[in-house]
Amino acid sequence: MTSKESIIHDTDLSRQMVKMGQAARQAARHLAQANPAAKADAINAAADAIASRKTEILAANKRDLEGASEKGLSTAMIDRLALDDMRVEGVINTVRDVARLPDMIGDVISQWVRPNGLTIERVRIPIGVIAVIYESRPNVTADAGVLCLKSGNAAILRGGSESFHTSQAIHACLVEGLSKAGLPEAAIQFVPTINRDAVGHLLSGLNGNVDLIVPRGGKSLVARVNIEARAPVLSHLDGICHVYIDREADRDKAIAIAVNSKMRRTGICGAAETLLIDRAAIDTHLKPVLDALSAAGCALRGDASVRAYYPTASPAAESDWSTEYLDSVISVKVVDGVEGAIRHIDQYSSGHTESIITENARTSEKFLAEVDSAIVMQNASTQFADGGEFGLGAEIGIATGRLHARGPVGVEGLTTYKYVVRGDGQTRP
């Protein structure tokens, strides 16, 4: 076992984790005042390092993939884990995109003057120390690290055991970037152990040194974080995303969007899991859309109305409407117009992403206004539910809650604000 793989012994874990928290707090104080150019330089240097170490990163990923196969990981998990030349180039491009984003720290969000002469400003500042706990996806190491850095936050990253070697290789590139820019290397730390107890220590808050916890992974991880965390949590649960095909949908658009929403990448949280079809569109849209999905290799599970018109679909059980397949499977239901679609989504959606396919502007606006999910779309694939596609450079995750940040969380979502009040001797009567 090499030093890079070294596992922290149980007797040392608590002490080591607390030290990481203390180092992160010190680094966060430095980053809060760091020059924007230095942060951008660090991020670009990290991108350069990833490019120069691509062979090393792919070798580490091959090792992780071999371990994943031995463990019998699902197809979706392996797809999330796997890197190739194109995906590494995507990581590099994403990192450079983040470097080019405007630096928001210190921006005056709003300003006003009170009748007594006090000038009040709401100023954007970093959150502080962010712990990111994730599974399978090694690209999260780069995305989370540079997003935290760009927003002036220190990051403590805890990747899953299945992506341990790949994440370590990418993290080394981030540290190289920090070093070249003269920023503290503790600004982006990676927990160097696969010991699951490390997660518990992070959730404890590391003696108050963790300000925000971001989980990215399966339902069991997110549930544990929400139960045990002693710091605020920014998370989402399942990605039960819907595509609704309205009676006034363009048929070609409906086919293309339905297939792309489901089949482009089935293992991501933005993949559609349920297809809703307007009862008035059965004769014109149902068979062509389902034929296209089937031809693309998607298994179909339909309700009674669907199976009456498309008998090769398997019967859908009640549990299908609340299942995140993360696979080439989709549940299909006939609904009574946009009202029926909204009712179904309200009952079964996880609040992630929903799309309506229609050429009727009024119907579209009703759907967009009344569906209460983090992302609502018209005539677009749910696979666009991504921070990079939204122009945010990258995302640290997609939040489906209602507080602080919602939807793809980029640089802005990793900031908070303080009030700066300037006076000239005013006292309160």
C-alpha cells in the first residue's frame, strides 16, 4: 500500500479530522480576503495540472473501475465513475470556465440610506468552510474544489471509496494550482481515508469549523447527512424528473426531447424517470414517442391507458411513479391535460426538474408557474439540468429545498452576505 493510499487508523481519525477542520478555518480566513486574480490563477493552474497528469488520472480511474467491477456496482454507478479522454477534457474545460467567472466576493448586492443618514449595504461574502461528501463521481472533486475556491470558501472533500484513487489524483492537481498561486494548500483538502467513520466526523462539524455540508450521492447518504449533521445541509433527494407531452406538442420535438431526457445519460439525476402524456394526444403522440424510446433501448412501464394503446409496455406499479431508476427504464402515464400533469407531479415529484412539451404559450405558462420544482422547462430536455449548461461554470449539486439556494448551485449559491452600516455619529433614541 503506497503513501497515497494510506488509511488513517481509527485511533488517529478524530484528531486528524479536527486538524483538517482547523486548517480549513485558517485557509478560509485567508481566502475571504484573497485577490480575485490569485484565485483565478490557482484554478487555471489546476486545469493545467489536470491536463499534464491526464495519463496518471486515467490510470487511477482504471484501478477504481476494476474495483467497482469486483464489487458489483450498478451500471449507473460505473457510468458516473468512468473517465476517458473526452470526460477528462470536459473536467478541464469546466475548471477553466469557473476561472473565467466574475468574482462576486465583496460585491454590493444592494444599498440604501435611512432617514437618519445611515448608509446600509448588503455585501456578498463567502460562507466559510464547506464539507462536500460525495459518491462515485470523481469529477466532483474538481467541480467542488474550484467552485469553493472561486467563491472564497475552504473545502473539505470526502469522496467515495469507489472513486478514491481517481479523486486523489485530481485533488493533487488542485493542490498544485493553489501552491503555484501562493494560496494555502489547506484551502482544498481531501480526506485521505476510505474509513466511513470520517463521514461521521465531518457531520459533527469538526468542533464548529464546518459551516455547510453538501452531500452528493444516493438516498441513504443524503438521509444520513440530514439526520446526523450538526451544520446546515444543502442537498437534494431523488431526481424523479418528469416530461409532460401536451395535446399541442410538436410531435418531432416530443420524440426528440423524450428520448434525450431519458436516454442521453440514464444515471444522472436530471434523467427523466416518468413520461406523462395528455389523454387528448394518445392517438397522435403516444405510439411514435414510445416506439422511439423502445428503439433506443428503453424499457417501458405503462398504466392501463398506456397499455391499451401500447400492449408491449409492462404494467406500471404504484411504486414506479416514485422510483428513480437511473437506468434504461421509464414509467409512462396518461393524464387529463396540463391539470392532470400538474397533479401527478405535485404528488410524486422529488422537486428536481420537470419539462412540458407544447406549442401553446398559455398552457406552458400555467405549467411553469404552478409546478413547484427547482427547475421547470418548456420544450427542452431535462438533461439540461446542470450548472455548466446553465452558464454557472459548474455546480456543486442541485438543491431541491427551499432555503438559501435552489436548483444548480454554482458560485453565487456558495456565498452569503453581511450588512455594512456607515454612520456619522448617529445614536438610537
